[in-house]
Amino acid sequence: MSQPRPAAFPAIRLLALGLLIAGVLAACRSASPYEGLGGTELFQMGMEAFEEEDWDDAQEALEQFVTRFPGHAQIADGRIYLARSFFNKGEYISAAAEYERFLQFHPSHGMAAEASLGICRSYVELAPHPQRDQEYTERARDACQVTANEFAGMNVAEEAAELREEMVNRLAERTYQDARFYQRRNAHDSAILIFEDLVELYPETQWAPWGFLGLYRSYDAIGWDEEAEEIRDRLLFLHPDSEAAQELLAEEDGP
């Protein structure tokens, strides 16, 4: 009768031990570093990470804090620092959402003005170049207008107004580019409609004079002499020193 090989038993034991150790290590890795911590401890961890500019750890700790301890005495601070963490990470959609939550839960808080400006600034960061879709530019314009109106007289209102003006100019530029697209293809009816929107919606921007010049050229191209002359006079009256007006006068003077 053959005898069992003693060496097999140690090998089985070693395999079982290895599997046990691997399981323990996996469990340790999956355990959250925030498990079992109280609200104050979580908040302090988040603040320490924020001060060290470790935005990932700050965000994780503060998300745990605001989710698990909504009634904590420092919940407002936790929310505003969570929003700041997202903004500093460049995650502007999440930042805007957190600033909006702050205003939803703490509309009368002393940091409400900062939160409102934070929404404005987040959408400004998302606003694309004029060649692309301008959805976020429009959101930025509207959000900045809200901040400028609700916190008039404060520094945040001044900054918001400046950012709104920047967004309005960007929207005007996009409108001008759309009109020129049709004008270059001799689709003057479409170009005229868009140029009219430009001068009516964005009269204070640097693109308004170019809108009048575009209107003049399209009316002239389709032989609407009376309309062209009226637009010429409006351009020279409203924007006499503009580059567009000087260009029109130079064309009339000829070579």
C-alpha cells in the first residue's frame, strides 16, 4: 500500500494561509479611511487637506462630512469648502452644483455672496470660445447677472458685472460670426436677421458697429438702397469713431 506524501500537507496549509492573508489585505484596502469618524473629525480632516491643497482628499472628506452630518454646527463651512475644492480641482460643473446647494440650504449665510459669485465664476470657466456652442456662456451671463443684482454695492457684484460683460461680448462675437457665415455665402436674408439680433441684443458691445456694417453690406448687396442708407446713418451716428464706421467711410471714398 502506498503511503501519502507528507510534503503535500504543508503545501496545502501554505496555500490556505496565503489566501487568508490576501483576503485580510483586500479587506483592509477596501475599508474607508473615514469609517467610524465623527463629524468634527471629518471636517478637520477635510480642512487639513484643503490647507495642504490636496483637493482630492479634501473633497472626499468633506463629501462624507456634509452627507453624514447635515445638522453639524460647521455644516455651512463644510459645504463652502467642498465647493471650493471642486473649483480648485477644475471640476467646475460640480463646483457650481455645490455652490447652488449652499445657497439652497443657507440663503442668508454670510458666505452667500461668495457662493453666488462661485456659480458665476464656475460657468465662466466652462464658457467656450465663440466658435463652439455657447450654452455655458449663456448660463455664466445669467448667473453673473443674478450676483450683480442681489449683492449690489459689494465687491462680488463688481466682479460679477465685469464677468457678465465679458460673457455678453463673447455671445455678441458668436452672433457676428454666425451672420458672417451666411453673408459670405450670399445668404443675405439670413445674415440680415442675425445682424439685426446682434445690434438689438448687444448694442453696448464692441461687435455692435460691425453688426451695422454687416447689415449695410447685405442690404446693399440685395439692392435695398433705402434700408442700406438708413443703416449707414445709424452706424455713423451711434458709433462715429468705431473701426467699422471708418471702414465704411474709406470704402465710400474709394481708392
